[in-house]
Amino acid sequence: MTKNEIRTLSGRLNLSTWGKPSFACLSSRFPYHTKITKTALRQVENAEDYLWQLGMRVFRVRHHDTIARIELGKKEMKILWGRGLGDRISDYFKSLGYKYVSLDLEGYRTGSMNEVLGKEKLPEEPVSKRSILSKVKEGENFNHRNICNISRIKI
């Protein structure tokens, strides 16, 4: 089935996610060379789910250890300020374990974690989806490069 067919069928079945845009792998929310844990993946997923529940559609939560850096689209910035959601979002993110919650004033942009790379090339680390998922289930730490080929991990 194609993505469009899945969306059409999901809409007919009244699934809440039928119109949800596809998101990049959760590992793209972490800086390169950062160890990614099951707990950190859940933290990001829960933070992004919360923004979705608040009506945000164009955003990313970037995970910098104890800091959540939120990137919002222009419309989402208006929602944030217009509805006075800053304190609510900050409180919720802190309940997830973040110590600091920041808003990226440059807004949402794809590939923002790549901006620090410049011309540096990272070595390829081929690894199978099965081995990554087994590491997640075992709670093992692994890095961004190892899981960037998985579209979304459900834990």
C-alpha cells in the first residue's frame, strides 16, 4: 500500500492519525555522537505527543540531555503565544525529566542537527533494523547513526 492509500483508509476508519504528517526517525532529535536510550526516546516521543495534543503540527523536540529545545513552525509560534501555552508546556516537559525547556527562535527547520557538522562526514555504520530493535528492548545505549534508518520506533 502507498502512503496515500494508508491515509485514505485511515480516514475512512476514523483513526486519529489519518492526517498526521510523517515524521523523521526519533533518533534525528538527538545530537550526533549522543548515546540514545529507551528512556530518552520515550521522553522525546511523549513531549512531541503533548505538542500534537495542543494543536501543534509543525515542530520538533530536540533532546540535549537535560534540555528540551523546541522548534516550532510559524503557525505554531502563534498558537504558543496566542494561547499562552509556555508555562503548560514547560511544566509538562519538566514532568518528563527535562530540567530546562527552551524555544529555538529560528523555528522549525529540517536537518537542524546537521547544522553543526559543516563539511564533516560521519563514517557509515551499517546495522540491521532487527539488531537495533533488540538493543532498544534490552535497554542498551546506542547512537544516532545506528538507528537513523528506522522511521519510527514504538516502545
